[in-house]
Amino acid sequence: MATTPSPSPQAEKLNVIALISGGKDSFYSLLHCRENGHRVVALANLFPSAAGTGTGTGRTSPSSSVSDDAAPPPGATIPDQEDEDLNSHMYQTVGHSIIPLYTEATGIPLYRKAISSYGATQRGKDYSHYVSTPEEVNERKHDETESMFCLLKGIRQRHPEVNAVCAGAILSTYQRTRVESVAVRLGLTPLAYLWKFPTLPASPGGDDGQLLLDMEQAGLEARIIKVASGGLEEGFLWVNVASREGKDKVERGMKKYAFGGWLDEGVVIGEGGEFETLVVTLGGQD
């Protein structure tokens, strides 16, 4: 049974862009990158357009700008409002105003971009790497996934040594294939250390909440900042789910509405959007 991120044999050590949302999964994936000897070169984050139309860029410093082709200097882009939460299947946006603090805590430069289109034009689980017809090109252009492409492309321009990107997908094929599509088109190696990690049991009696205890052992503290499921009331806000007490509390709450007392796969770790978290301690760093 895993506790802390453990290195795996790998010939090549990579220079990685870490996609972060502020949530537990993206940061646990970052810890795995470090434990496997990779160098995290930059943090990347996408936040809601302040205007609510999907076309805004937020405030920028006088010496920078946000475009589809270039990322701003680290930490330069700041969202105008905190109350923009997209409820996206792709991005966690709640708590986005806290993101600039992570570069201070980690010493890793942060790059940010406003999500240029709300919603998904390609709604299937899979997201193809390439499109050919004019209709497909136009459809993809407006998909929220393409904001990630623009952000990572800009980071590559500033950090030519970058050759990989990591994300915190665990069970969502929807999220994983979109990150992979962007990575392949940019010539980056996609890293998904948490995918089905280590093996999340779907059978009754399985404990996929073990992942939360593994996070605790790795020194991660993740507080609930949003609840969106039956059984999780306001009193669950600010519970540290990366702890035995927090995990058990979430399990008890969710089982109130579970058929036969059995929870669906991924529910305890919030894979279905049952709750969102904000990391306040990362591997001993506050």
C-alpha cells in the first residue's frame, strides 16, 4: 500500500510544467514529479474570465499582456473577481484568487491565462489530437480546452527546455484525454501519476479513500472550499480531507445518500465534483 510518492525507474529526467488548480490532485501529481527526479520548471493555471464572456484576460502588469501566443511573466495575470466559478468539467476555478501565493510558497514561477471560452464544444469523453475539416477547426477553437493549449504554448516560448506537462487526473477520461491532446500537439510528454492510483477499487468494500491518507503521509493538507453533493453540508467546509479524520467524515456524510451504504468509485476523493479543495500545506511547505 502506497504512502508517499515513490520513484519509478525512468531513464530520462524531464522538465515539467505543472498544471495546478489549487486542489489536492494537481499538487499531489507535482510531488510525484519531484520524487521521480523530474524538474518542475513552471506552474500553469487557468482562471475564469472576469467579464463572464470568456474573452477577458483579467488585469495585467504594465509590462505584460495575455494573448493566445504568449504567456505573461510569472504571476503577472490576476483575476478581477473571486466569485467566478465555472462549474467546468475540465477546470477547477473556485479559489482561483489564491493561486498567486503558490509561487511564493514553492519558488516556482507561475503563469496564468483567462479561460477564453466557457464550456465544451466537444463533449465526448475523448478529445482527438488532430482535426482536419473547417467545421472541426472552428468547433475546437471555441472549446475551453484550447485555453490550456495557448497557455502552455506561451510557457514553452519562455522556457524552451520544457518537455513535459503533469496533471492530476485520477478517474476522468474526459480530463486526461484533453491534457494529452494539448501535450501531443505541443510535443510535450503528458504525465498522469495519479491515473487509477494505485488501483481504485470499484467493488463494494473497497477503500479508494486510501489516496487521501497517502496525501497526508506526503505532507499535503487540503481543505474543502466547495461542496456540491448530498450529505456534504456547509459544516464540511474547511475540513482537511488529506487526513484520517477528514476522510472518515466525508465517507460518513456521503453514505447517508448511498444505496445500500456503498459509495460509487471516486466519490470519497471528490472525482465527480462532490467537493473541491484548496491546498494550504504542500510537503511541509505552508
